[in-house]
Amino acid sequence: MRRYVKPLSLTFRQLEKEHALAILNWRYTSPYDYYNFDADTVQEDLRYLLDVKNAFCAILNLQGELEGYCSFGSDAQVPGGDYSAEALDIGMGIRPDLVGQGRGKQYAQAVARYGVKQYRAQQLRVTIAEFNKRAQRVWEQLGFEQVEKFIKIGSGEKFVVMACASVDSWFYIYCCND
Ligand SMILES: CC(C)(COP(=O)(O)OP(=O)(O)OC[C@H]1O[C@@H](n2cnc3c(N)ncnc32)[C@H](O)[C@@H]1OP(=O)(O)O)[C@@H](O)C(=O)NCCC(=O)NCCS
């Protein structure tokens, strides 16, 4: 039986220092601890998260509480991937206590919709660690398909790139009827 998932009301804001400090302390459980920030590089990571070039946004609920973050552009690319095609790269992370509860599609949809509007993107793309089938499933649910598999330069980790064919039809299917 499908579980009932309450619709989300989310807003997006440029990431501020208080958000960044909270995110640096988030701890995902294994195997997703891969996404934890390193306690030894807090100052460096803080600068990175707050650097406007990296386009990090806070995902807030109606009470203004931080539920996640997303990034657009080069932060969401991984060395070794083929990014020659024009597309908006999307990265995201949801607060550890909110993951795994069936809301991934709604968060990802909201992030993609925000990205399309903000950046007038014609194509969308995500790069995901190959082991992370949960994240891949979320984007697959939103009509994204795998277009590349590659090994990250310098680490040997495997990644997949997923993209949606056309933002116009994607927007029509996934954003007009909700
Ligand atoms: C990626 C992320 C947004 C997904 O959101 P979520 O709320 O955890 O995902 P959900 O609970 O909605 O699960 C998504 C789907 O994956 C499935 N899933 C869960 N674990 C899985 C696994 N190990 N293998 C395959 N599918 C899995 C779920 O059953 C669900 O599919 P369904 O709707 O068909 O049942 C969230 O986990 C997150 O922010 N993770 C940390 C950062 C990260 O992973 N970033 C990746 C870059 S996008």
C-alpha cells in the first residue's frame, strides 16, 4: 500500500551563515554518511557554502525552519563527468531526520522547479554517486534518465549522470498538475 505523504510548502533563500553552520553539523547514517561534512574542515567548508559562486540555497518550510539545501551549477558537477552539453546542474541534501520518509520526490521537484525559474534552464542534470540508489530513484520518479556513468578523477568513486529530456515537457508533466 502506498504511504500518504503530506504535501510540502517550501521556500528558497540564499544560504546564510546560520544555515551553513547547521548543515555542517548534519550527520547522515551509513552509507549516506558519505554526504557528511568533515569536522576538520569547518572553516573551509563554511567559506565554500557561503561563496555566491557556488549558488547554495536554503530550503525552508513555512515556519522558516531549514529542511534542506540545494546548489546549482559547478558545485553540482563532479570531476570526470562530461558536462559539455548545456544544462543546469542540480545538487541537494535534505536534513538527516527528514530523509527516507518518502518525500524525496517532492523536495527534488521543488528544487528543480526553483532552478528552472531562477536560471531559465532548458535542460536539467544531476550527478549522483552510483551507490546512492535512493537519490537515483527520486530523479527517476521525476522523469530523469541515466545518460552517463563515470569514475571521479582522483578518488576512483563511481558516479552516474541523470538528465531530463526537455524542461518544457518536464515542467508540463511534473509542475502543472500539482
Ligand atoms: C536524496 C534525497 C533527497 C532523497 O530523499 P528521501 O526523502 O530520502 O527519499 P525517499 O524516502 O522519498 O525515497 C526515494 C525512493 O528511493 C527508494 N529507496 C530508498 N532506499 C533505497 C535503496 N537503498 N535502494 C533503492 N531504492 C531505495 C524509496 O523506496 C523511494 O522509492 P519509492 O517512492 O518508489 O518507494 C535525500 O535522501 C537526501 O538528501 N540525501 C542526502 C544527500 C544525497 O543523497 N544527495 C544525493 C544527490 S541528489
